[in-house]
Amino acid sequence: MVENNYRQAFKSAIARVYNKSGAVVGAGFLVADRQLLTCAHVITAALGLPTTTQEAPTDWIDFDFPLTAPGQKVKAKVTFWCPVQLQPLNSAEEGEDIAGLVLEEPPPNGCQPVRLVSSSELWAHAFQIFGFPTRRDDGIWASGVIRDRLASGWVQIEDIKAQGHPVQPGFSGAPIWDEQIEGVVGMAVAADKKRDETKTAFMIPTSVLTRAWEELGQSVQLPDAPKPDLENQTMKDFFVSYNRADKQWAEWIAWTLEEAGYSVVIQAWDFRPGGNFVLDMQRAAAESQKTIAVLSESYLKSSYTQPEWAAAFANDPQSLERKLIPVRVKECKPEGMLRPIVYTDLVGKSELEAKQTLLDGLRPSGRPPQKPAFPEIGVGKESTYNQPAITEPKSFPSALSRVQQIKEKSLQQRLDSLTADYEALAKQRDYTTNAADRNKLNRQLEAIAEDMDKVAIELDGLGK
């Protein structure tokens, strides 16, 4: 989907919710081929039920898509119910006032799901919203800026212009379009009724919506990577430097970066048979803006990886441009020139945590998404905030069992020994002038390289 089509999909996904008498009571939006999202209080209004109804309604609700197929009504039934709570939530991440619905039949032609995006960096982003306030059944656009998260988990949004319509009753359940990220970052839930003179309202951010309704998580994207400047269009964003013992980690990192929109060079994918390894490595480092060093004991001990990170270090010795970004994937202790450089630590993390940590480490700022808790809050208590249960995909380099850890240590020692033999033999060959002796050494090097590949494959297979 090209960039401009994201907003077209957003507009086509906007739904209008009707009550049993045919009056418009709010908005919703398409999040999958036959799934809709709106506020629970919009559904109770449509069915004439109390706002705090705790049991999921079972009646069909009428919708249409006014910007794509106005008047072409479809029916939907509640399949996920997170009602307005009678008591305060234990955690702001639990979510409330959320309803998921499934359509009785496919939506009209031209309707597409929105692009759901989760981001903690939304301050001052411009937003757009389309809703149905009183006497505006055809809908009306409103705009403003996003502020930040509140203690309730909701995010404050406001219109800072003198002209224009504020977000008000009738906008509930509508998707919030972030102009900078070019995606839907939340759902309108309430207007500020305490101060009539303000144009303040609130949205439930995508992160809370997906944590409440887990099926949504499959549709959520991270924001696109920043667009590269025109001067560096031919440059790759990252060169991933690694030791063959950490090939699985390196490929996971490269894949995660490309999935987030970055361009990557990695030996496993880009160095092809018939090429010159040394020249390929030199070219990859020179034509990449930054180098990611995949840190482990094997990486730190290898003499072949040292020139790779040293080249990036030499270009930015004070780390002012962050040319060298170390990422620690196994227990190790960087020494020498690597010691003072802050590394991104993925050791012991689940895949979701590792992905977020990796991408957060590439952002220019580490500012948290919400105000940190006052130090006295939670004293003597162990916080469970923001620690959802995670199921790790098998492709991620997951934690190993005790038996696997012992085997990994043995294989790693074997690989380190073979690496040392290879490097020593390679140096001997480089100083050998006799052609017969050099050929003999080359055959020995090939045999050692085959053994190293076999051990590396075994290491890659652990934890799968």
C-alpha cells in the first residue's frame, strides 16, 4: 500500500452507528476484514441499555460506512466486551469502554481496515477525526493536537484553534488519525465535560486497545522509520556486524529493522558466492550510516569482527553521531574502546520486549511515554505495571533449558577453539610463499570452516 492510501483506508473504514429507531449515536471503525471497534457506551446507547451494562449485549447493531457506502447498512454483533467500569481500574493498562464487533457479512466494496499504529511518542502530533455530533448525522471533521497519557491510561487531545469543531459527544468510537505517523493511534472515548470553554477530549491509545482485545495485536504496526535525508539516499541505514556463532541473533535483528522500515546490510543475506569477503565487508561498512555490533563473547574474541566495529568507531570516536551501536545478545563484558559505549541489552528479554528495546534504542530520545511515578508510590510493593504475559515465537532466540545451556556452552567452546585454529592457520598461510604449502593450508582452512559451520548450525538450532 502506498503512503497516500493509508489515509484513504482510514476514511473508508469509518462507520456510523445507529440505534433501533434509526438515529445516529456514534462512530466506529473497521480494524479487520469483518471486525469493527467502537466504545462500549456507544453500543449501550444504540441498544437503549444502561451505560454501565456489564454483560456483553447479544442484539444486532446497525452500521453503515458514510464516506464509502452511505445508507448501505450492515449488521454486527458484539464479540468482545470491555464495559464502562463501576469501580476504578487496578491498572491504567486494563482498559474500559471498548467493544469489538463482527460483521454479519463482508463490508461494502471499497471499505478497508485502518492502519493501526502504536507509539509512545505522540506529543504535539496533529490529528484528524470524523464524528457525528448532534444535528450532524452526515458527519463533520475536527482536528487538533495530541498531548500525552493521563493516569487513567487515556491520552489527552485538544483543538488549539479558535475556529473549528471540538471533539464532542457523537465522536465517541471514532478513530484518531495521526498526521505525522500516518496511522490510527487511538479511539475517541470522551469529551471534557468539566470545562465547557475548552476543546479538550480523550482517546484510548492503540496500546491499551490491543492489550484489552488481544486479536487486535496482529494488526498493529510500529511507526515507519524516519525518512532518510536526500543526501544519503544511496546509503543503507545499518550494517549488522556479528560472529557466525550469533548468526540467528543477527538475522533476527536485521529482519526486525527491515520490518520497521530501515535498510540493512548483513553478511548472511548480502554476501554471495563468488564475491570477495574482505571487499564486501569494507563496502558494507563504508556504505552504511551506522554499524550494529552484535555483542557476545564470541564476537569480542574474534579478530575478524574487530575491524568491522573499529571502522565505525574511527568515524565517530566521541559517539556524537552514534555511528557504532552495540547490541548485547549474550552475557559478555566489553572491554577496551567498547567499554564506555552504552549498549542496547537484549539478554533475558522476550521477543516483544527485545523488539521494543531494540527499536527504542535507535530513537534519538529515550523520553518515557508518560510521567514517571513519584518515588513514594508503590513503596514496599512489587509493581506489575506494563508486564503482560508474552508467548515467544519459535523463531526468536529464546531462553534455553538447563540441558540446552550446558550443550550451548560446550558448542560455544568448540566454536571458539575452531575459530582460534582458523585464525592462527590463516595468519600462517598469509606468511607462506610456497604454493604447495599454501594450497595445503587452504585445504585445512576449508575443513575447519566446514566444522565451524556445522557447530554454528547446532547452536542456531538450540531453543527452536
